[in-house]
Amino acid sequence: MICSHAKKLHSMIRTFIAYDNNDFELGDYFDDSHTDIIDEIVANKLIQRTSISGLECTEVKVNECIQAFNGLRFVFVGLSHGNEQQLISNEAFVSATNAAAFTNSFFYTCACSTGDQLGGVLIEAGCLVYIGYNDTVLLHVDYYQVFYKCQNFGIKSFLLNKETINVSFDKMIAYYNEEIERLVNEGGTDEVIASSFLLSNRDGLILLGNGNLTPNDFFAN
């Protein structure tokens, strides 16, 4: 679905996902991560989804899709590479340049290091809440599913339950802990390495802004 919106937009939670399935190294990972989210939220008729991928992950396209929300609140999920100041696909598609477009949003991303600077920039520009990572996000090639399920746990829990973002964030931390413990208990070298990567990612998680918001806050105001 490319920037298509239901007629009764005001009656739904507007969810916008940008995922870089064109990346040479991690394109399949971001694609599978996107599918993991969609497979769980698709049955919820109160969630209206817009997704863009690959070469469409540009600042122009992102701004165009957000403008179609007409200033209403929305949830944004970024599945791509990143750094302290940007989300990146073939170009930077989220940065200080278009941070104001994310006014009234819940911004959620797996991208590396965006919690270091970009998250604060987004909040200052009017973003309601940000969840992401303030350091490099590590992955183990043999455990990709484990990693993206940990990364996606918070947003899926928020969209599918009547809970605050703070609760979703805490449940995400708890899920990380369960997977870390499970891998450690399995005891193999690869499992121990994967668990240490998960531990690093968990410790890099950061929430900025108003964590008391619930899904009801993302219907029309």
C-alpha cells in the first residue's frame, strides 16, 4: 500500500511504516521485520496502514505521505539503517530537515544511534514520543528472527493492547530479558554471542517524550 488512506481516516490509528528492503546487506532483514509487524496487526480493523519501501524511502515521499494525514496524530515505524542524526535508505529520509513533519507522531525505529540526537530533535519539533536506540544496534546472522521480534515487540504490543507506551516499553524490555536468558541457557557459543548482542541492544533502548499516551490518543482529536 503506497500512501493510500481509508476514507474514514479519523476512525483509525494511522500507522506509517518505512522499511529499506533494498539494502544490500540487510534488505531481507528489514523486509522480514516489516512482515512480522504486518502479520500481527493486519486483523485489527482499527489500524490503517501505509507502507513504503526501498527506493521510495526518500524525504520527499515520506513528507508526502505524512501530509496526507492532515495534521492528525499517527504512528511512524522506521526499519532501516541510521546514525545519530538520520534514518537512511538510499538517502536520508528522516533528519532535522523534515523533523517538523513528525509533529503529533509516535516515532518508533530500530535504526542505529538515532536516540543519541535525532530523537531529541524530533521531540523538540513536536513529535509526541520516540522509542529507539542510542547506540549501534547489533545483529547475529543466525538469529535474525529473534532480533527483529525483540525490536518489534513494543510497537506490536502498543497497537494491539489498550496500554500506555510506557507499559509497552517495559514489556519490550521484559521480552528482551526472556530471550537473553533463553539463549544463555541454551549454552552454545553462538547463543552466548547472540545473547550478548541482545543485551547491548536492550541497554541502548531509549524512550523520549510522553510515555503515558495510549492507542486511543491516536484517533482523531
